[in-house]
Amino acid sequence: MKRTLCGRILQAGVIGTALAVLVIAGRFLPMYMRHIADVRPELSGWYGWGILLGWVLALPVLYALVQLWRIFATLAGKEVFSLTNAGRFARIWKLAALDTGLVAIIGLALLVSQTMPPFLMITVSMLLFLGTLCCAVCFALSGLVRSAALMREENDMTV
């Protein structure tokens, strides 16, 4: 498979993921919060806060997808292993750490206030797992890409 085709396929995946995040935050989250307010009226005060928190969590994900888009755009050329891409991977793992921390704080607040529905508990647990996994993978990729870029620069200087 050519690098340009691979890059375009990966960029299409980024677009699909961004659209999914927007649909979840813009459509499904309000529906879910309405359902919670209908089932447990005492939690209806959380409706606006839940939507706000959903968007607060979605924005770093969307920015991380922009960084991935830029990384995938470099597949066509020979600048994949560059310090710029290493910095982009570092930005992604930091954004994932920020989101994971926010989810942990939200989960802890819901546990302490004893207002956590079981489905939300499963969602928070899954987001914590996926956020931690994303942090670890992007942290490793950041280091690998940085090492490869430095080795390439060293070889270019030697030649």
C-alpha cells in the first residue's frame, strides 16, 4: 500500500472519529441526560452540567484528532520520524492525561455524592481505562518517534 493511500485512509478514520465525538456530545449526551432526569427527577439539576462536562471532555479529544490528522499527513513524505511529530504525540498523551484526570474527578464527585447510575459508572470506568491506554501508547510513540528523528539527524550529519 502506498504511503499516500495509507495516510488518506487514516485521515478518513480521523474524520469519522471526529464526527462520532460530535454526534455523541451534541446528540446522544443530551438524550442520555434527559433520560436520567426522567428516570430520577432528583438528578434533573445535573442536566446542564452533564452536557457542559461532555463538551469539556470532547474538546481535548477533538484537538488530539487534529494532531493525529497532521501526523498522518506526513506519511506521504519522509518526515514521519520528525521532532515535530514527536511533539504532536507528546501533545496527544498530555491531552489524554488531562481528559483521564477530568473523568476521574467527575467519577469521584459522583461517587461521593452517591448520584452515580450504574450505566454511568460503567462509562466512567471505560473512559478511565481507554484514557490511560491512550496515554501509555502515545507516550511510547512520542519517545520512539523522537529517538528515530534524532538518529536520522545524526546519520544525516555523519554523511
